[in-house]
Amino acid sequence: MMLEPKVLICDEPVSSLDVSVQAQILNLLEQTKTEFGLTMIFIAHNMAVVKNISDRVMVMYLGKVCEIAPSRDMENQARHPYSRLLLSSIPDPDVLRGEAEATPTIEGDLPSPLNPPSGCRFRTRCPLATDQCAAEEPLLREVDADHYVACHHV
Ligand code: SF4
């Protein structure tokens, strides 16, 4: 911070911290962002954390962009099957109390990035995959204002 950067890249800054310390670090990052007028790129696997700290969210799978959207859209209107499964993996107190149905989880193993699947890289784990998904790589396209998705079936 002594160099007064314009961009701060935070790579998994809270992944190994317990929840109370996570909250302190996230508050500190928010304050720092505002105080120094920073652009912050926040990299994490925890969607609950990402959607709360970010203005825009980009979801990537095996090195490819699946979806880009404002945070509020990502939370309420995620379109890509991988984004939707990631969001459904956030622990839900109603499910934990047995008061709601558990949502689907991501099945299967992560393929090797050195030998990724043909077409859409998510197809080996996607519940909506078709033959087209194996044959053609889906391109990122705008589906709503400032909302981009790379999927043949959105
Ligand atoms: S392109 Fe096909 S495999 Fe890829 S996310 Fe969309 S439906 Fe699933």
C-alpha cells in the first residue's frame, strides 16, 4: 500500500481463516478500497464471500470464463449451470435445520487442465450437457445488460 497502487489483487485472502477473522479481513479490505479509491480483484472459491464483497463477479471453470454479471444479478439471476451449482452449494440454514430441500451439488471429478474436455469444459459435470456441448466451445455473449454467459443452452 506504500506504493499507492490503483489495483489490488487479493488471491484467496480469507480461504484458511475462521469465520470471525474472515469478517474482520473483509471489513478491512472494504475500508481500504474506499479510502484509497482502489480497484480490487478478489479471487476466491467461496461464492458467499465473493458476492458480498464484489460489484461484479466473474465465474471461471478450468481457465475459461463461464459468466460475468453484477453481483446482485449473480445472486438472483445466475444463468450458467456452473454458477448456479456454486451458488446452491452455499450452506443454507433452512436446509441444515431440515426445513427445506437440499439443492443439487456438482457431481464428478475436476478434469485435468492439461487435457480439458472438448467443446464446453464443464460438460463432463453439467446436468444440461448435450452433443452440441461436446462439439462446440460456447462463446461468451451478452444475455442481459452487463450480463455475459458462455453456454449453448442459456
Ligand atoms: S454449454 Fe452445455 S455443458 Fe456447457 S454449461 Fe452450457 S449446457 Fe452445460
